[in-house]
Amino acid sequence: MTRLSEGAIKALSIGDSANDSVLQLVNIRKIDSTSGPTRFRVMMSDGLHTLSSMMLSTQLNYMAEENILVPNCICLLKKHVTNILKDKRRVTIILEIEVIKPAEEVAGRIGDPTPLAEGLIKGPQSAPVPENRPPLLQQQNRNEGQKSFSRDVGKKTPSAMPSTPGGSSKVMAIVSLNPYQSKWTIRARVTNKSSIRTWSNARGDGKLFSMEIVDESGEMRVTGFNQEVDKFFSLVEVGKVYYISKGSLKIANKQYTSVKNDYEMTLNGESSIIPCEDDCDVPVIQCDFVPIGDLESREKDAVVDVIGVCRSVDEVTRFTTKSNKEMSKRTVNLMDMSGKLVTVTLWGEEAEKFDGSTQPIVAIKGAKLSDFGGRSLSATFSSNMMINPDIPEAHKLRGWYDEEGHAMDGQSVTEAKGGGGGNTNWKTLSDVKTENLGHGDKADYYTCIATIVYLRKENCLYQACPSQDCNKKVVDQHNGMFRCEKCDKEFPNFKYRLILSANVADYADNQWVTCFQESAEAILGQNAAYLGQLKDSNEVAFDEIFQQANFNTFVFRSRVKLETYNDESRIKATVMDVKPVDHREYSKRLIISIRKLAAQSQLTIYAK
């Protein structure tokens, strides 16, 4: 028979430590709320006494909803926090619990426990002490079959919770906050802080900023408006710990936050934020990393945390939005130990500053999942990106990649359903034909190493609309003006655009491909404006550029699709990206292929 931790219930009732106690669940009851998330109240037994003033934290609701926690099951209480209500009663919030013996394997209730005397539950009001477990990172798997995991990243050696400045209120855990409390103070670390954003509409002008905070129990999003921006924005620094009190709590709008909390906080005129010097036991950030291979099973627009090696990175591209705002973006391909890759889009300053040349470990908290081209991710303004974070997952991933992962081709979940991300899905030109790529309902994407055999320079340049977002061909009006039918305007000038038809070949086959502006410029080594000028002024020099481009070898990422024109079907291959050959990586990939072929040959010999 399983032995329960006798005396644990009494310790819990007076706010003492009861971590790693073995308890039996006696009863569990759902508490519905019209203005907040559903809560579950539980009664636990240690064989001597029962205690009913216990509740599951909302992130553990699934254990009740999925019947993981049922009466008579034996549990290991791993982590909890004690709150004191206005009438001085203590309520224990369960933050982490594990079922070590299911109810069907237990022969009913253990012992003859009696309800703990009410007098023991009440006591002098004192600061609650969140219980901390020694490990740096705390596993929060729902069961062993699940691959996703949760981490309190960078948590240091725990110490006793200090009292608040002035001692006017009690330090509480983030997870225990709700809109019905008035006097509370939390101690939390700022993990992310936005820039000041402004707006102007018919109701007036305004400004706001938001930040994300974390303590050992959970995380929360905090927003300040107008006067609170002036008061707190310059005070708050990312990475620092603060006492925060008297904010307004409301149900979180999940559309605007990736933080895993049912509530969010708004700063007001009574709010207080005071720096805290003793920050040793407050975690740096909380992550719930999802393996890249599991992204295909997640819903579109889900917000997830991922970690991976930067396998490849594209150059920064700049564009103008419809509101005439200049923006920049960059795509990065991440790979984890599942051998899967995903394309992540970075924006703005992060895109400009990112350096993937050393293939760093990249962890992103709060990336938005898209179904564009299979599965891809976007690091939004509220995401938190960390380069080479000092966490076990990063060290383990680095060791794996340096030892064996660097030689893997990997399979991109971004390309898996016809998308166009990542330099993966390596094929020979012969494979493209024999595997009938492009014959399905959606286009196929592949990567190959091929050599330029012939470039068709006739009609490779055209005069296009000079507008920023328009590349349509213009019509010469023969009066010094050029008309764009799409824009319905005439312009005194134009810009040159490239459409280059090329024949490329590898050792197995050849293929005609179409290269547009960026890829054509990469092949020719010159921009379209210079080529257009050269074509009009020095045709010999123009031809020489095309001659020099022949017999150069590149890595091509191409899109292939069966198209029908005038009742005739043919495969059209379009080059999406052109890069020089990285011979070091190419050689590693060839070595892996040789080893695979050698292993297959050995198996064939043994079979005979």
C-alpha cells in the first residue's frame, strides 16, 4: 500500500512547506464563474486529516477536465503557494502536481482521515511563502507521451521571500491574482517591454506601452496608458525585478498577448512599481517549448515557444506598407533535434540586427504560427527572442548539432504542404522529373545545385512602372511619358526589371527555369538598372556579362508547377532564391549520402 505523508495537511494549513508530499485526492469540484476562468476546488488527505481549502491553478485545469485527477488517486504535490484571504483563512493554490498512482489501482480511501479543525486553518496574517523546487527548470508535461515541455529559464538559488517595502501588504504569487482582490503586491521580473505606441482617432490622441512579467508561479502581461506611460516607462528595465501593486486586473484578450495567463493587468493612478534588489530566486523567463515537428498538429494562429539552431538565414528585405511606412524583414530557418526545420520571419530592428553567420541557438517565446506554406512562424512585436540562451535545452541542442545535426538535410515543415521556406528538400534535376514534382494540386518546392548552361538574353529586360509597389510594364507614349495601365498614370521615367530564362544542369539532367529580379541579378552579378543602361549604350559589354555568367554553379531554390496554356500543359519552374555554393556544407551532405549508400549496400550483401 502507498504510504501517505502524514502531517503534510497540518503543515499546509499553517502555511509551512509541504513540497514533495504524497497525498490522496478525496474530492474535486468544479467552480463556475461568469466573469473569470473555471476553477477547481480539491480536497486532499494525508491519511490523518483532510483539507478542502485547496484549489488548482488555472494552468492545471486540464488535469481535471481530462480526468487525470479523480477521487482516490495518489498524487505527489510538487509545488504550491499559500494565499491568505480577508477573513484570515488560508487557501493553498496547487501549482504543480503529479499523479503517481491512478484511482483504479487504489483500493478506496487510505486510512480514516478526519477534517482538520477549523481553528488550525486560521492564523496570524503573514507573508505567503511560495515553495520552490531545487531544479533550474521545472518540467510541466501533461504526460510522458507529450513532447512539449515547460521551463523556468535561468532560475537561481531560491531564498526566502522578502517583505514588501513598508510592509503595507503581502507579497502574492502572480498565479493567485484575480480581479476580486484589492490589496496585493507581487514581486516579478520584467522579461519583455514594448516601445511606446501612439494612436490618434476621433476620440483623441493617446499612447501606451506594455511589458511582460514573471515570478516563480507564472507570468502576466501589464499595460500602461498615457500618464502611466510618463510615470513608469523610463523606470522599468528588462531583466530587473520590481514590487508591483494596485493594478487593475481583467480577463486577458488572447488576440493581443501570448502570455499564458487568464488575466492581464492595467496600470492606473494608484499603481506602484518599486525596484527590488533581492532578485535571486525570481526566474528570468518562462518558456513552453514546442518541438518543431509538432507544429504541424497545432492550430493556425496559435502562439508557441520554439528553440532551434539557425540553419540558414536570408538577407534583409525592405518594403513599404499600405500606410506608407518603411518596414524590414528577414527569414531564418530553425532546426531542432527532431531533424525538422521551420521558417521564422523576423521584423524591424530584430531583422536588421540578427546575425546567423555562426549558426546560433535561437529561442523565441510567443511566436505566431501560420499555415502559409505548410507551417511557418512570425516573431511579432510581443515575441521575445533570445540568442544562445544559457539553458540546458540550448546546450543540449548545440552539442547535438555540432556532433551530428550539421550533416543532416532536415525536413522543413514550412515546405511540407507546398510552402517555400528553407534550403531543404534536396533533389537532383532527374528527381524532379521522375518524382513528378509539380503535378499535384499545389506547387512543389525543391533545392538543387546546378550549373548555368545557357542564358537567353533576348527580351530579358522590360520597362516597368516606377511606383514603389508596382512592377507592371509601361507603354511608351512617344512624347517623353510612359503610361502604366494598372496605376492609370503617366510617368516621365521608368525602372528596368529582369525576367531571365536560363537552362541549368547537374550531372543527371537539365531544366529551363525562369528567374525574376533578385535571382536574375544574383546570377548576372549586376543590377537591372545598370544592365538596362548598358544595353542601350554598349551592347558588346552587355553580351560579355551574359557570357561570364555561363558555367557558374549555384544553389537554386525553385518552385515547380504544372501549368496549362492554349490547351497545352507543361511544367514551369521558377527560381525563388539563388545562393553561392557553400562547399563545406555541400561536402558534409555528400559524405552523409555516401555513408547511407554504403549502409544500404551492406544490408543488400547480408540479405543475399
